[in-house]
Amino acid sequence: MIRSQVAREKLSTQLEEERNHLRTTLKRLEETTNRMVNQEKLATMGQLLAGIAHEINNPVGALLRGIESAKAALEVAFPSDEGKHLENALVHEGWDCPYWSPEEKRTRIDAVLATNPAIGRLWLAGWRS
């Protein structure tokens, strides 16, 4: 009877250890599954964002090429001082762009002044933010 009691307690201890081991294993499996689901979500989101960026960049690229062509055409059409007047008007319109940050405007003003010192900083000062 004592032997059976000792054997039962030993088996009970082993069973409890195996249960604990299975609980730990199940918890690790659930954590791994959650990580894999989150990684899949992030991968899907990355693919979606790449598609959106592609859809935005295509029209923007076309617009930029159109602007470059228009600028080249304007330079050919107005080679004299009249062209400078037109350029000044276009620069004026550009400074009013609501999408440029103050830093972007300052950078662009400095670039214009570096290539066109005759424009003068006072003329551009009205568009500095």
C-alpha cells in the first residue's frame, strides 16, 4: 500500500510536470502564431503602400515631365527680357504654392538667387516665410 501511494505520488508529480511543460509549449506556440500573423499583416500593408506609392508616382512623374517640357517651350518662345518677366511671374506663382514648407521656400529662393543674382533678394523677400 505504501509502495502504491509512493508510485501514485511519483506519477502525479510526473503528470504535473508534463502538464506544465505542455502549458509552456502551448503558450510559446500561441506567441509564435501571433507574431507570424502580425508579420503577415505588416507584409500585406507594405505591399498595399507600395501599390499606392506607385499609383501616386506615375502621375507625378508625368506632371514633372510636362512641366519640364513647358519650361523648355517657354524659354524658346520668350528668349528676351520679356522671358525674364514671364519667369519672374512664374517664380512668383511658385512661391505661393501651399504645399511648400517654409524651409522648402527658403531653399528654393536661395537656389534661384544663386543662379539668377539679378533678381535680387528684396524682390523675393515677399515670398519668404
